[in-house]
Amino acid sequence: MKRIAIITPCILPVPATMGGAVEELITRIVSDNEIQEELSIDLFSIYDDNDENDQLRRTRVISVYYNNTQRLMDRFLDKAHRTVEGSEGYRLFDKNIAEAFEERLLDLDEPYDAVIVENQVSIARKIVDISRKAYEFPIFFHMHNDVDIYRSPKGLRELASKGVQFIAVSKYIKSQILRYAGEAVVHVLYNGTEVAGDFAELEEKKTDKVRFLYAGRIIPEKGVLELVEAYDKLLVLAGSEIRSRISLDIIGFSSNQTKYEKQVRNLAGKQDGINCKRRISTSDMSRKYNDYDVVVMPTMNEEPFGLVALETMSRGLPLITTNSGALPEVVGDGALIVEKSGDFTTKLADAMLRLASDKDLRNELGKRAYARARDVADFDIKNYYGGFVRIIDVAGHNDKISIVVPIFNVSHYLEKCVNSLLEQTYTNIEVLLIDDGSTDNSGELCDSFAKRDSRVKVIHQANQGLSGARNTGLDNATGEYVFFCDSDDFLQKDALVSMYDRLCRDNADIVACGISCVWDDYDESGREELFTNSTPGTFSGREAVKQMTITNNICTVAWNKLYRRSLFENIRFPVGALHEDEATVYKLLYEARIVAYTPDPYYKYYQRTAGIMGGSLGNRGGYLITALTDRIKFFEEKNDTELIEYSRIALLERIKYIYRNVTDKQDRKELAKVYGENITFKSAPVVAGVKKRLALLLWKYIKY
């Protein structure tokens, strides 16, 4: 059974004893899980003295206390955030939630299989910061509302850069997330509702009266004042016979009325047939729909989903709404859609008049609405739990992995390398041994492996170098995923199964593993030294490029990574060049949506002095500088200023390293020239920070 954590917004309690759309949906997950029993849930919620929580078998409710001082200060903060343009919303209470989560993590015997943060970016940021220090579980941000101060563009970009996956309540919200965080991985999980019985039964309650309904919050964004103005115009447009049959109920007024609510009430009080009513519970409202004939949603803001619209449609009620956000996506042809542009109140009045005067149109629209609510499976609340589980519990499908091994005169090392691949606990593999013109008996050894195991495929070719051999492997690979292994290195037995599982869990395109250096005595002593960073990580592809330049986790090498093969569709290694990894890996990372890093050293990097990289540093330095210069040009074409600067820092640091390790004066002169061309007072990388910028500039004049 999968163990997950759900971090609620902690505004209203869950289970939803006090209502709330988000809270009701989370409650549905919890209640359905009691029946389906697929998950063990830790539910972090604001404290609520509810005995029903004790009856939950598969959910542990972890209450977070919100003291009165914090509440008061957070109300002040909220007003400040909403007043200051460009502000990002956060609460002091978020710290309490994060602390409760961290304490629970320390109590667990095994880490979570997934963590879902509901709708509050400020909480999500803290949860990510805590989790990414030591844990590898995927994190999801479930976004129910549009971009605003509590779901800021900056916050979305930050979450995406850290490999957080998004769950959007509509394709509209998905488009909004991608608008501000283009590299994000976004799943769509529609909200749902119960679909009422048979349409013929719903139709029987119809009378000649036309009772219009607005249900929801009484706020400017919902267009309630415009609705009252439109109703006034409707009374003018309609004849006396129609006026005698119509009415409008507005349900949703709070007990402590706001200035806007008073304004709506005052205007409504001047019209015949408008009734202003207080907010009622979700369950009561569900029954109340049966008392009405037409629902009006005059939404002025961009609606993230439109649950009221869906509830209306599921009851076979005709609906009038606007072209706001996700509403056209939800209602399809099951509603009259009013354009918000131009004289909106007149257009709204005309739509209301059409339905008030045409019973057949009301009936036809109700049928279409009901059919859409019934036929779109994702709109049925009974399917909500299943959709949620499918997103967070991504199981692998035993996809084939193609392992490409370039081979040139390595007969002494080859058997250990290939045996480590054939002994992998993940068995759906093909091993492509590319004999790149070997002059020793490496080719014969390759053929013997193919005779021994049908998963081995051997390709003999004239020598093309490492890049050419890898490219041949890519051209002949048939797996969904690709892994490169150098012929003198080897893998831990559980390398591929562990990396594949991580790739599936994180919905990643690339998974990099830790690397350990080993020597000739490894089989006897087990001696190895960790070469890579010991902290796990999950990143967007773009962020992974940064990580590659500033930390020792992702690394520039091609061979500690499991790749989705489709990434190579337009990318190949440069033939005839050394440092081909430096010239290629950053492009693959940049193409990826999510890149995960596990520090477990599954890849054993054998240390020997001979080989491709054993030549003169001066000779190899030219290839390296070319590769790094090309990287800068690549990001210049992408107009990605930040990655241009990180790439320039990498180039400058490598030039310094080569300069210090070569003795040829002409080589040093050329290196100094390239260095000077890549840094000036204006072009010194800002991302380096003040001290680093000064150090890079100083080296241009003093070669310390």
C-alpha cells in the first residue's frame, strides 16, 4: 500500500465539516480511499475537534494548531499582500504546517511514496525545501485557483525548477501554469460532481414559471452586480406575461456583509422578483437546485474550473455563463455563453430573455447540459479518486532499456562490464556492443556474448571514435529508454531497476545516479570513493543544466544517466571530437521536462591512466573549449540569459584549469586570449555574485 501525505490549504478543516470546495474534494479522496484501500494517507489539516476523524482506518489526520495571535497577524499580512502590487502571499501559519510535516517525516520508518500540496504555493515551497534535503519522493502541487498572490508566477517557476509536478483542475489552469513555468509537468484532474438520475425524471418538475438562480460568493469577480443590472434590463425587455413568470434568487450572502454585498442588496431591493439569501451548506445547495429552472453564472474573472456550472449541468438545468477561463471547456454546448466584451449586461439580459420566453430552448439546453455532464467520465465524482491515484502512483510498464557500450581494444575489461549488464535485476534490456574497429580480440569477445545471451546485439564497424560508436548504438536502439556504459566500467546489479523506478515515480525524462571511483582491487577489497554529490534532487531540465555547472550531481558525463530515447530524436554526439559529453549532455538536459538525481553510486567508474582521456591536456583542451563555447552560443540562440552566464562561468573556470596545467607558452597565450574575449566589466556573469565576478575579472589581468 502506497503511503502519501496530503497537505491541505489549512484554511478550513478536512474532513470538510465547515464546507469549502477544495476541502470537499480532499474529503472525497479520503472517503473513497476508505473503500478502495489503495493508499495510506497522512492528512495535514487545521485543527478541528471532530470525532469522525477517529473512525478513519486508512487516514491519519495530523492537526496543525493556529493560535489567535497568528490568525490576527496573518489577516494583517493578507491585507498587505493584496494592497502591494506584485506581492506574494504567505502566512506565518505556514511555518507550523512545515514543522508538523518535518516532525512526521522523522517518525516514519519509510519515506512517503508521494506528497501532494493543495493550492498554497507558500506551503509548497517550505515542503519542497524540507523534502529535497534527503528524500527522493515526488511532490505534486494541486492547483485549484488561477494565478494570484498565493499562486504567484515566481512561486510556480520555483516549484517547476525543483521538479514539482502540477495537478491542474482544468486545461485552462494547465495553460496558466505553463504560461509562467513553461518547463512544468502538468496533469489535469477535473473536479467532479454527482450526476442526478434520469433526465426524464428531472424534466417532470418543470412548470411555466422561470426561476433564475445565482449561487456562490457575492464578490465583484463573480459579476453579481452585473447580474442585477441585467435583470433590470430583462424586466424592461420582457412583456408583462413573461415578467409575471420570472424571478431571481441570489444565494451566497455572508452573515457580516461586505461593502459589495450591501451594494448588491441595495440595487436588488429596487427590483421586483429578486430575492437575496444567505449562504447555505454544500449539501443543502445540492438539494436546492431542484427548485430552479435556469442557473446564471455571470463570471467576470477567469474561472479556474466552474463547479457550479457542472453541478447545474448534471441536474439537467439550462445554464447561462460567460467565456471565462475554463467555463467554455467545461460546458461545451451545454450552456448559453455570453461574451464579456462590449455591453455585457445587455447581452446577459438578452440571454435570460431567450430562455425565459422559450420553454423548448430551455428543455433542449438542459438535455445537452445533462448529456455532457453524464458522458464526460472525468466529470463524474465517482471517478475522481481513480484519476487522483493514477497521477500520483505511476507504475512502470517494464519498458525495454537499450544499453549502448562503445568498444575499442578493451578485452581486459570487457567481460566484467558486460556481465554486470546481463546480471541486472531489470531484465527487459538489449545490450548493444559497438565494436568500433578494435584490433585486439574485443570483437571476438562481443560475438561470444551474443551467442550466450539473446539480449546482446553486436555491431562491428570501422573506427569512428566514441561519438560515432554511441551514435551507431542510438541508431540501432529499440528500447523506450537508453543507457550508456563505457566498456571499462560496470554497474551495480540493481542499477537499472532502481533508476527506472525513480524515472517512473518522478515522471522524469532523465535519471542520473551517483558515481563511485573503483580500482583493480575492487573485487577483493570493495574499496570505492564517491565521486558525486550525496544529496538527492529533482529538477526541471533547465534547472538541471544549472546543476550540471555548479554542483557535482548531474555531471556532464553521458554514462551515469537513464534517458528517454525520444530526447535523441534531433541530438547526436559530435563525431571526431573529444569531450563529446560536454558538447551533448546539456542539450539533452535542456530538452527534458524533469531530471531526477539519486546519489546511490550505481555506476562504477574504473580508474585507469590509459584510454581516450589519457592524452595531453593541451591537446584535449581545444576540444573542451570548443564544446563550452558552443554551449554559450546554444543558449544565446535560446535567449536564455541566465544559462548563458552559467555556461560562461564554466568556460572561464575550465580555461583557468587548463592554463595552470599546461607549460607550452603558445598554448597559454591562446588560452589567455579566449579568456579575455569572454569577460569584460560589462559581461562579467551576474549570477556568479560580487566576489566571484571580481575574481573572474582579476584573473584576466593577473594569472594567479
